[in-house]
Amino acid sequence: MRIFRVLALAAVFALTSGCASLMSNAASGLADSLSSGILNHDDPDTVREGMPSYMIMMDGFVHDNPDDSAMLGAAANLYASFGAVFVDDPARASRLTARGRDYALRAICIDYAVACGWRETTYDEFVATLDGLDLHHADAVYAYSFATLAYLRAHSADWNSLAELPQAEALVKRYLEITGSTANSSAHMYLGILLTLMPPALGGKPEEARAHFEKAIALTGGKDLSAKVEFAKGYAKLLYDRELHDRLLVEVLESDPNVDGRTLSNVLAQEEALLLQAEANDYF
């Protein structure tokens, strides 16, 4: 299943805002600085080697503050991001994304008690609980949505996990409803990916997905290169639109990746764009 790779680092944006409210001033300042350092780094290998130390530090903060939903959400984002982006070993990715998802569920369970039973509910029961979510729950919903999608990617060989995709789609849509114009632009990208996981004949919704990919691009003024890569992978390849596919990749490769808060994800996007270009003649 094709969920995440380049875009997963977008979730680390939540660390900066989340950590500021969850620790002492000294600790929150450290967390903010580390988040900024990760997002603005232009060497993915350095980040790959350094992030585990930060993850262990967050484990310690969670251990000492087990009922702090913001801290749990920050830890969830970090584990889900690392597991989705930097881990190639399936067993390890499974463990790390499962830990991230567990943190995210604990976080939203504190703020919204009904969510505690989400994993045991049917689709209809799950959707019925979403009406009670409001803007107060936005950060926790975002963290759980992202952690769930990262988990599903790591468990793509498990058909039982794939059965959760409709719930994931419904939750991201609810996040966009409750946040409106304040929504994280990455949520539109996540939804675009979900809506193009299957071809139209099997329930995919490519035109709805296109609208979300374009929204994600517009909200960042085209500076989030991962949105263009996912648009090319999810929509253009699905519909065999070679012209759109190639145009998006050229735009990514010709862009300056150095954007405050997006440098790392942009560098990763350009690396993937090169791979997609090299494979294009074999696909189209």
C-alpha cells in the first residue's frame, strides 16, 4: 500500500506547537529548537541518525507526564514520522509506528473519552462518534490521524489493517471540518492519498482527491514539494496522465528546497521525484 514516505515529516510541524505547552520552559525551549533543527536540515542521513535520541527523550517525558495529551501527541508524531520515513525494515517500522499510534490514542482518549474504544468499533459506530469532536480536539485528531496512516503503511501486508482505511478517511475529513481555514495543509494531502489508494472501479475517488492535492499545494504557495510528488504519484499515475505527472516532477526538481520549516521534507521530495522520473518510461 502506498501511504507516506516524503510527506511524513510534515507531521513533525505539530511538535513545535505541541511541545511548547507540555513541559517546563527550559524543556519546551529545547523541544522547539530540536524540532526546528529537524525540519530545516538538508541532510536526511544526519536526521536519521539523530532522531532516535530525541524519541527516547520524549519517552522519558511521557513516562513522567502520562496524562498530558499534548506530550503524548508530540511523541506520537515523532515515532510515526520516523517509522514512516526512515525505517526500511518492516518489523522495526511496525514496532515504531505501533508505538506512535498507541501514544496518539492515549492522547485523544484523554481529551475525548469516546475515542478510547475506537479500535473496537464498527465503521458506523466509529463515524457516529465523530460529531462530538470540535476545534478543541483538533491537535489530538491530527496526531491520531497521522499516526494511524503511518501504522497502516507499515502494516500494508495485513488485510485486517487495510479494513481501517474508511475510518481513517472519515477522521481526516472530520478534522478538516472542525478546523476550517486553520487546518494543517498536510491533511488535504493525506486525504488525497487515501482517496487514490484504489482505482475508481474499486471505490477510489480520483477527482475528489485532485481537489485536495491542489488545495494542499495552494495553501503553501507551492512551497511544500511533497504535495506535488504525492499528486503525481497518487493522481497522475492512477489516471495515466503523463503530462501532469512530468510537469509536477519538473516543478519539484526546479524548486529551491530551502524553505523554513520544510527543507527536510522538500529534499526528500526531490529525491523521490528523481526516482519517479527515472521510472516514468516503464510505467506510462
